[in-house]
Amino acid sequence: MPASTVYLSPAPAAPRSLPHPRWVMLALWVLLIATAVPAVHLSQQPGGLMPATLFILGAELPWMLVTPPLWVACRRWPLRGPRQLLGWVLLGLVLTPLLTAPGWTLGHLLLHLWQAQPLPSLQQAARAIGITALFALPTFIAVAGVGHGLAALERLKAQSQALQQARDAALRQHLQHHFLFNALNAIGGLALQRPHVADAALAQLSSLLRDTLQCPAQRSLADELAAAQDYVALQSLLRDEVLHLHLQASAASLSWQVPGLLLQPLVENAVLHSGWQPGDGPLRIELCAAVNEGLLDVEVFNACMRPCTRDGLGSGHAAVRRRLAMIGGRLQADREAGGYRARVILPEIAA
């Protein structure tokens, strides 16, 4: 029975790795201080860049200390509507003067220690803090804006990973149905002609189904090769002909983590679309695996007994292409002299 095609919309792109918030925070404050120091230096009486730098460091220190908990609040209460926006505006109006007062005071204390300048009166300090608080509102907007941006990127990455897992599960489920329907149809036709062979095929099928249903999302290439051998053994029973699966794998490739059920549709197509018919000689399938330049290279080659009317790709190859595309791999499949070769190139994926 031909398998139905699965149509899945593309997953949204997400960054593979996000910068650590600590480095983002460091870069943010280096940029803010670097732009504020010249402005303070030019707006005050000549005194050098050092006093301006000391004042800015003292004034921004409370903001630096509150940045980590503020970014935690950004992840916990994201901007999702007018109510959240109003809440963040109110938080900015309250938090800005509360942080400006100790920052301005600390900045002037540092200037007093550096140049022995007289401290301003209480009235002068209150007026200066009020004016400075107005200029500090962009600082709150910058800190909160970067925090909400990082939180949005984290949510996007998590959603993309969840969607990728769901897509992979759907494709694996499609492969399971595709394999089961083909095997049951073949065993059903075999039961009337050779019931003893059909019983042996059912036992082999139950072993394969157990592996298929318990197959994890990722497993070693060695487990995939074992499943491929079991599949070829089942096809030998169904066709009453010896099918040779010649395996050649390097030691490094056997422990390589690959998506579960990756090779099964490739081996299946090598059998079903080879042009083989009863009475032909034994069908030989070659499967080679090696690690080249940090990439896993797996080739499945079958000798075509006679020209086929179709390409032999099928929906199984299309599903493999989709699964590989989600993890940065690719599938190359084409005819060559005397056979058909499918080649999987796969980068290392996290176990």
C-alpha cells in the first residue's frame, strides 16, 4: 500500500545559540557608560574625563545591580498586551527616581573624594535628582527593552525546539505506519501460499515493531544498523529469496547519534524499488558508514535489476529529507551505473 504524503509547514527559524545574559549586560553597560561620559564631560566645567567617569559609574551602579532581577521580571511578565505595557510604564515611573537618588548621591561622593568638591545642599540635591531622574528614563527603557528582547528570543527558541520535536515525531509516526502497512499486506498475501513462512514473518515483524514503537528520537548508528538487518531478514522471509545486506562501518561511526528510524526507509526503498522480481538473482544491498571531516557519511547502494518506471524516492525519502533538514543534514539520492545510491550526510547532534 503506498504511503500517504505528510505535508508540514516549515518551522520558524530560531537562533542556534543565544548569547549569555551576562555578556549582553556587560556590553549594554559599556555602551551606555561610553556614550554618557562625553556628554557629562562637555556639559560640566572643564575638569577632565576622570571626574565625569567617576560620576557616571556612581550614578549607574544602582542600575547595574538591578539589571539582573529586572531581566528576570521581563521573562516572567512579558509584554503581551496594554495591561502589561501599562504595568511596565508604572514600574519605570516608580523605579527611576528610586534608583536615581542613590546613584546621584554616590556619584557626587566619588567626586568629593577625588577633587574635594563641596557637597551640594539638600535643596540643590533634591532639584538635581529630579532633573537627573528625567534623563534616566531612557536608561530604564534601554534596560527593560533589552531584557524583553532576550526573553522573546528565549521563548522563540523554546517554541522552535518544541515544534521541531513535534514535526520529528509526526514524521517518525508516518514512517511507522508506512512500514507496518507494507509488511502486513505482504504477510497477508503470504499466509494463503506458505503459512509456515507467514508465521515466521509475523514473529520477525513483532520484533521489528517492538523496536519501532520503543525507538527513541535519537540513538546510535549501531542500533540503526541492527534494525536494518532485522528488516532485511523480514524481507527475505516475505520474498522467499536471500537478500544480502553488506555492512561496512567505521568504529567512530557506530557510536554516532542519529535520528531514530533514519535508515529504515532507505533500506526499504533499496528493496522495494530495486526492480527485483521472483526468479532474479539474490539482491545485494551495500551499506557503508564513516566519519569524514566531522560529518557522518552513510551510503545505501542497491543494484537495480532492471530499469524502473519511477525514481524510487517515495514518501519515505521525502520524510528523511525533512528530518535531516531540521538538524542540518542532507540526503543525496540518484541513479548511477548499475544501481541506485542514497547518501546521508549528518552533523553531530546532541544526545
